[in-house]
Amino acid sequence: MAETIANILSIAGSDPSGGAGIQADLKAFAACGTYGMAALTALTAQNTQGVSAVHPVPPAFVTAQVADVFRDIRVDAVKIGMIASAEIAEAVADALAPHGAVPVVLDPVMIAKGGSPLLAAEAVSVLTRRLLPLASVLTPNLPEAASLLGEAEAADRAGMEDQARRLLALGPKAVLLKGGHLPGTESPDVLATAEGVRWLEGVRVPTRNTHGTGCSLSSALAAELGKGRPLAEAVAAAKRFVAGAVRGADALSVGSGHGPLHH
Ligand code: PLP
């Protein structure tokens, strides 16, 4: 357990509309009572209607940001979000390699809700080979899990359990496979670890304001792990945090597309 306020580092992309990316991460870190830091992997130009452009940061500059933070500051947990390219995935893996004791939450961001790619297609294999083994927890949604495994999306709970177990075999210490894309009113997630699988139930909240849900969940999870909470407790707390933020989303008036959550 950190003796002072936990320091949490996001390695992710920027969303100028404030709903996803490092902007969402920093809000979630603060709302969870931690100190937030952010190393940028890419700028995006986007609003609640979609992404219009992506400008990746040079990989050596990503390395420099992460290295400078670690050189000076105790980092209690890391969250990795959008990494944009294979070269940036390699740079992030190299930069984190000397810090294996720090919990890492890996959100394998691939495609924005509007359909824009946030990860180059050829980067998926690098992400799998270099970043999955560094992850304390991998947090894919159903399309991301399918893409990592190179197969169709799970359509039910049995399929989710099976995919979560096979993602675990690729190297992360735990997999939180999120069932928000399943048909129906339920939104169950499955947590797979070496001890087995357990289900976390959730109910779908009727709102179109879900921009940045995955960013917020992975950031809250990193914050809770950075505070020293055990994994199952941290996952439960992060899910409660995001459920509250989704329920609060309709109080915001931000854009005319998929609006952000209210942390
Ligand atoms: N933009 C950035 C920088 C992100 O990191 C993400 C998701 O992680 C998104 C956009 C997509 O957010 P959403 O699919 O929730 O709209």
C-alpha cells in the first residue's frame, strides 16, 4: 500500500473534446483520489461525433516522456491506452521493461465508437507480443478480444469465458473481458486469472453518452491497483466508479454525438 497519495501514469492518446484518452484518464485518476500523470502517444482531432485526424508522437519521444517520469517520480500504477502504431508499442514496451514491479492495466484501444482506427492493423501483433506479457490486467471489450485472437466476437457467456482464458494464455496476469457489446439488457464482465474465472454482473444503462467508457474503467482500475487494493476489489471498485459515471452522463451537455461520462 502506498503510504502517500498514489501516483498513476497514463500512456495514451489525447482527445481534445475531453471525453476519452488522457483527458478522461486524468479526470478518473483525480476522482479516484490519486495523482494523475500522462505521457502522450498520439494527438487526435475529434469531438463527440467522431475522430477526424490522428497525429502520432515520434516513438523516441514517447520513450523520453515515460523515462523522465520514472527517473524522478514513484509510479504506483500505469494505464496504457491508445498506442497508435507498432513502433510506439515497441517504445512503450522498452520504456516499461525496467519497471516490472509496477502494476500495468492495458486497455487495447483499437477502434473508436464511430469506426475510426486508433491502432494500425499491423500493430496488433506487436501489442500481443510485447505489451500483453507486461500487463497485470488486460481490459478488452468484445471486438478487441476478437481482434487479439483473430476470430469472431464472443456471442454469449460461454464464448466470453473461453476467449478470456485464451487471452490469459498470451501472457497478462489477468484478463477483464467486458461484455458491454453483448445483445440484451445485461452487461456482464468476466475476470480470468490463474485461479479461474469469475463473473461481474452489470446492467446496461440507457444512454448514448458512453464516449470514453473503456478509458475511464481502465484508469479507475489502475488507480485502485495503485492504491494497493487486491485485484478483485480493484475491479469491483472500478466498475462501481464507471457505473456511477455513466448514470451521471446525461447531466452533461457536451456535443451532439456520443457524449462523455460524468466522473
Ligand atoms: N480517442 C482516444 C484518444 C481514445 O483513447 C479512445 C478510446 O480509448 C477513443 C478516442 C475512443 O473512445 P470511444 O470509443 O469510447 O468513443
